[in-house]
Amino acid sequence: MTSPGSGGAGGPFEGRARMLAGLVEAGHLSSLEQIPGLVAEHAAHAGLHDVLIYLADLQQEVLRLVTGKGLAADDDAEPEAAELRIDGTLAGRAFQEVRVLAGPAPGSGPGPAPGPAPGPGPGPGGGGSRWWVPLLDGTERLGVLRVGARPGDERAQEDMRHLASITALLLASKRQNSDSYARMVRTRPMNVAAEMQWNLLPAPTFANDAVVIGAALEPAYELGGDAFDYALAGETVHLAVFDAMGHDASAGLTANLAVAACRNHRRQGADLIEVSVGIEKVLVNEFGPANRFATAILANLNLRTGVFTWVNRGHHPPVVIRNGRWVTTLHCQPAHPVGLDLDLPVTQCKEQLEPGDRVLIYTDGMTEARNREGEEFGLERFIDFIIRYNADGLPVPETLRRLVRSILKYHDGMLQDDATVLLVEWRGGSQDRLHV
């Protein structure tokens, strides 16, 4: 005898297969607005119910309910909470810690108060029949899935994770051509320069067995000339951070052109010095000498050997954190910022990393943010923050999210300059895999 929702005569495995195959097939010709309905429909094949999708906003402060109507929920549109804070809610904790967490059953009260989060427990029904499941595109946190399951269904957690994986892939495949997605993850209007930058940048998080990359930028809705870039090619990770002159659309154009030139020369096999010279020529040809310029760090990390090579074009030097300590600052003879056309020599430097080392590349907005008394946030405070949260075992994206929150709070919520950090952790041959 087959229990309801278990997938028919074939049992739970057939139910899971129908759920996953059905979503993949239906996703080919669906729009983003159709995804909530499709997910709820096909989740039922595996006995999952009351499925809701929540997306994190751009600054990762709230989780917004996706209704399928092209916008986040209005207060009158749904009986469910239209917006949940990431700090102080169970859903938010699942997002922060990238863990599946159990919540209370419907009608059983408001749920646990803030405190130690419950673990996944022995199975659905052990801590309640509703669960919060992280939505991940690779290692990029998109939001969370709320899922209901029948008490006693020991396979439900695995089914939830599979459902969340397929849902995240569907969302990621639709967001590039969806204005609805962009509207849902924004909590206020964005300026034109920021619109350019967010469409230029790679995902803020990437990880594989050898490397973890995380990035954060503020002010998210008023970005000017900051940009970061990374890409993998075989055993090499290419990295770049740019800080263009100014804080307006012109600065955004400079940063966009610098990133495009960097990618173009890099993909033609140029080394770091040749890439930096190529960027300079493109900026000078477009804007004239010294009219628009940017500081930059361009770097390569060999994933097999841990050799980190870089050139400095008038930028703050990167720093290395090892075993919970700031062990070195990566000084290298700096050349002039790209675009100034001063014809100074460009030097390439090398550093041997150890497994578990983290390299921080940042722009001055991160360290020079000032409070009401005019005191800078400072490099030491910035690095100490990274070290303390690393010791707490937080995922890299969550460490950076909290860093940005701290800097914004220090600056009363308003930054006068762009603030960017790119964190790269080389895992090497270490057996102690850090949480991503």
C-alpha cells in the first residue's frame, strides 16, 4: 500500500524522479513568474507541500516572498509573511549558515526565539513539519525554500535538498533576462552607474575543492567606479579589483572598460604585465591620457602549487591571513594607475601561499569609511573582523555580509566612496575543508 504523495506504485524513488524530471522539463519553456507554481506542483510528487520561494535582496538584509506575479508579495496578496529579516529569523539563519533548519508546524505558534539554531534533527517531523532550505546557485546564496513534509517521512530532507537545487538552477537560468527578478531583489531605486556594475560583475561567491572566492560591494544602489573580476582557466584563477576615479556614471564607464579590456587581453593569453599595459592603452585611446584612470590589483593563483602572482597599478597592497593571523602584506613595486600613461615600469611579484591562506584585495572605501567623529574604520579593524568571523566558522559569504553590515553601521548607513573586498582562500592539500 502506497502512502499519499509517495509517488504511486514505484514508491518514494519514483516520486522524487517525477518531481525532478518534471521540473527540468517544465523549466525549458517557463518564465520566472511561473516558477513558484511549477515548484509547488511538482514538489507534490515527492510528498512535499506548502512550498514557498524567498529571495535575498541585493544587500542581503531581507528575504522576499516570490509570488509568481513578477514582484515580491504585497501585504494583501498572500497570507504568508511577505518579507523576513535575515538577522533574527529561522529562515534567515538557514540562509546565513547554509543549513536546513526545522520550523514549527502550522498553527503551533511563532516558532523558536532567537538563540542556538536547531540542527536538522532526525528527520522531518522531529522538530516540526516545515523546513527552511537554502537555495544555492553553485555556492552563491539566492535565498531559501520553505517546505512542508509529512511527519515521519525519513526521505523528506533529501528530497527537499534536491528540490532546492533544481529550484535554484531554474531561478539562476531565468534571472539574466528577467526584470521581475531584478525588481524582487531591490528594496530601493538604483542609479545608472550601479546598474552597469551589477550587470558586469561575476557572481559574488564561487568555490570548488581548491579555492573559495567571495566578494562584497557597497553602496549597492549607488556604486560608482569599483569593480572586481575572477575567472578560472585550468589550474589558474585570474583575479582583479579596480577602483576608478570618481563616483558617478563616468567612473562606472571607466571600470566597465577596464574590466572588459582585462578579460579581452587575458583570454588572448597575455600575462599579468601585458594585461595591465593593455588596459592602459584601451583607457588612453578612449579617454585620452590622464583623463580617466583606475587603480588596480591584477593577480593569478595557481591552484596546484599555491603560487600567487600579482601586479600593483597604484592600489593598496593585498594582505594574507594565515592560521587566524595577519601574516604579511603583499608589497610589490607599484606602477601608476592604468590610464595615466606615465610609462612607469610594471613589476610582477610572487608569494607562496600555504593551504588555508586567505588573500584580501580591497579598495580604500573599505578601510577609509569614517564615523561621525571622523575616525576611519581602518585596515587593522577590517582585518580583525575577517579573522574573528573566520574563527567562528562562518561561511565566507556570511563573513563578508557581516563585514559590510559592520562598515555601514560604523558609517551611519551611508558610504561616501565605493567599498569593495575580494577574498580568496586557497585550500591546497588541506584535509580541513572550511565552510563555504
